[in-house]
Amino acid sequence: MEGTWSLIVSDVARITGRRAASDVVKQYFLGEAFRYNVWFRLVGSASLKGPLRMLARLALRRQRYRLGVNLPGSTSVGPGLLIGHAGGIVVNAAARIGRNCNLSHNVTIGANKGRRAGVPVIGDDVYIGPGAVIIGGITVGSGVAIGANSVVVDDVPDGVTVAGSPAKIVSTTGSVDWVNRRQ
């Protein structure tokens, strides 16, 4: 696992294209959802202990209510997380999200029971459009674009675009035009 500061800098690089401490400060105070990223990374930090960890958890909880983002600090998320617009984002704590992924508003990544019991595993460079729902023990490959209001309940191969309810492959271009790779 990368260091906490490295993860925070990777997240800000997705927004600004630079890895400067000044950009972290600027985005923290002026950005829409970056403040959530910072507290999320601090809560997930193994080096934060005792009262400092509790303070970080309280700050993350405050941001959850303020921004409408429920991404638990224990969720495994690779570097370069970009929350495009805050509001209505709900992610199961056991879900795994890869590097350089975009989460749009009203996204749900959750558990399911029955035929596809479990939680999603999402690859690298994935764009998840507004209102998308990804549920169950499925794998979303790397380089995937998930269209707005799609319901993903089956595995998705690498490098494709899916849309609809239930989501079907609509293109083989994937997320190349959607994921900001400025870092």
C-alpha cells in the first residue's frame, strides 16, 4: 500500500495535473469534493492511531453528511480517485476500486445476495457515470466506461463501454475519452 501523502497527491493530480503540495491545499479549501478524498485517505492510513484516528473518522463522517458521499475509510481504493461531483455516492466498505477511477454523483457500488452474492471489484482507469449502480460479486475490468443510469449486475471485460439496465456492451472504446490521466 502506498503512503497516505502519496495517495493524496495522486488524487489531486487527477484534478490539477500536478503533484504539488500547494495544489493539495488549494483543492482542499476550494475544490468541491477533494476534502472528502483527504479525510478518506487519512482514515485509511495505517500510521494514524489513537485520538488522531478518531478525529479523522469524525471529520470523514462530517464530510459524508455535508457532501452526500458514503465511501467508508476501510474501502480499498487505488491512487488517483476522482469524485467528479459529490452527492448520492454510496460504496460498500468491502468493495475494491482500482487506480485512476472516476466516481460521478448518485453512484452506488454495493453488495448483493443470491446468484451474484458479494461485492464488486473494479479495475483500473474506470469511469462510472452518474446514477450508475454496480452490485453483486462481479468484476469490472480495467479501462471500462459505465454509462449514466446503468445497472451493472454481470462481469464486464476490459476496455469496453457498457450502458443500460441491465448493462450491455455498447462500444469497444472503453474509458479512454472519459478518464482524466493528467498525472
